[in-house]
Amino acid sequence: MSDAATESPARVLIAADKFKGSLTAVEVAAHVEAGLRSVVPALSVESLPVADGGDGTVDAAVAAGFERRTVTVTGPLGTPVEAVYALRGDTAVVEMAEASGLRHLPPGVFAPLTATTYGTGELLRAALDAGARTIVLGVGGSATTDGGAGMLTALGARLLDASGQPVSPGGGPLAGLATADLGGLDPRLADTEIVLASDVDNPLLGPKGAAAVYGPQKGASPVDVEALDAALGRFAEALGDQRSVDAPGAGAAGGIGYGALAGLGATFRPGIEVLFEVLGFGPALERADLVITGEGSLDEQTLHGKAPVGVAQAARARGIPVLAVCGRLALSPETLQAAGIRRAYALTDLEPDLPRCIANAAELLEATAAVLARDTFLV
């Protein structure tokens, strides 16, 4: 029997993130619960899918009781796309990837210089129209490197070139930006709290900035990266907020963090911290004797603001043991222990072939959860 089994926990909280590319956080929770109950049918289980502000944030909010709202907005290439946000009372959760994410690009197609965040601004406006006065803006998975210029334009800003004409969409054209007029921004924003939720704290510019670090993931060549970094610098000059250039999160999601901080007066907070509050993680944790967390890959990135470590640290502060499930495990037992995770169970332990593992993630996860249950609850 494992260490976690010594007290035979009766109440289990499943607080796992998505397995990217195979299972949503909601599906992960369902399959883990099924695997646990296959071994201990009467086990008390509560599921609270979590996210860190990136892909899956809206789904996690909906699973926690928010209403799913669907709107048509402008995609990163300028064509209409369907996007969702979540609403409960006067609080909305907006996921920028829903409007401006890589998911909306055709396979193999990138637009590093021209992709726009205009649709994210439309999504924020829809939340305002629905009565939201607190908006959590989760960023990540973007197809864009425009500093949030499109977002601000959709909300009423005027970004003009030297001839007084609006600059074209995307980060590249910002090189020709002459003036930025934020006077026309939606007046409701002044009475709205915007929380920028992200798991990255990059600045806007330079070798650790939006273009240099994330531009290549969106198809930017070295020449494109240099051009985008210079264009974002010009954008910051026009907005006149140099302080936010180096602020944590300014470089998130192609610099949309900067647009939110400098243009919307947003407050940056680690995504997992914000989502814990929004999803009601604290009260759920108080009801638990054991927590099961996880994500697709437990690796070095997990240690830098990802959901599983946030879950583990919060649980450890309350003396609650934490186990993890994952697709693949790339952390040593010592590193897991230091992060607050007693043991991790990987799907690749049952199916080492990665493509087959991904293709059969659902059944493998149930089988893995059953192994966890036998180790934890059976002598």
C-alpha cells in the first residue's frame, strides 16, 4: 500500500487540466472517476476541472456552473468564427484562443505578420453587452503577434498611420503606426475589472519578448521576428505606456497582455490563481481528503505556473495528499515530491507507443485510474 493509502481517504477531489490533443479537462475528470469507481464503487468523488488561463479555461468555467455563451466574431485571418465565453452573474470568463487562436488556422497555414486579435475584442464586447463587470481574460494558444492592437480597435481605439488612415490588421503593419487614440474605447470598460490571466510572465519586447519567444510557434521567420519586435516597440511608443512594456505578462499571447495592461487597465495575475477563485477551488479543497490532479505531460513546463503544480501547492498548504495522472511523465520522483505531488501515474506506463497512447487516451486513463485506486485504497 502506498503512502497516500495510509489514511484511506474517503473523499476524492479530481482537479486535473486537459490532456492537450486528446482529452478535455471535463473528459479527464470523467474517465478518472470511472477508473476509480471500477475499483471502489462507493468512493465519494467530486470533480472540478481546472485550467491555467489557456485552452480549456471556458470549459472549466462552464463545468463549474457558468453559462456557455456563443457568438460569431472575427477570426485571426479576418474570417468569421464561432467563439464561446462563460458568464455567471456579472462575471465573465473570456478565452482569447476562442477568437484568435491557432485552432482557427487551416493546417499548415500561418499569418505571423497579419493575424489579428480583433475577434478577442469583439468577444470582450459581447461579455460587456451581457452585463459582465468583471472579466477574466485567459490568454494562450494565440495565432497572433499584434500586441492586442486588434482587440483595442474592436473596442473603439483608433490606430492611425501618418496619413491618418487606420493601420492594417496584424503585428507587421504596426511598424507604420503614427498615433494611437484610445478616447473612443467602450466607456463601460472604465467600470469593468479586467483580469489578465496567464501562465507566462514574459515582457513585450526583446529576447524574452512576445515575438522572439512565441513568434516562431506561429510561423514567424527570424526576419519576421525582428520586424514584429520593432513593430511592437512602435506600438508601445504610440500608446505611451512604456512602464507596461516590461510588466509581467505583457508578452503573453503575442503581446495581447500588453494591450490589456496598457489599453484596458487590466491587472495581471497568474492564471491558475485566478481560476481557482472563479471556479470555487478553495471550498472544494476543504471537502477533500485526497486530490488527484494532472495534465497531458508532466514536465519542466508544469513547474512554471501550470495547473497541476498550483493544485498541489494549494493542497499541500492544507495537508492534503496529492496524486497525479498524465499522458507522459518527464519529472523525477524527487521533483514531484518537491512540487507537492506524492506520485504520478502515466498512461505511457501502460502503452509506451505515444501515437497509440494518444489515440486510446480515454480507455488508458480509466485503466491508469484503476491502478491508482488499487494502490491507494486496497491493502
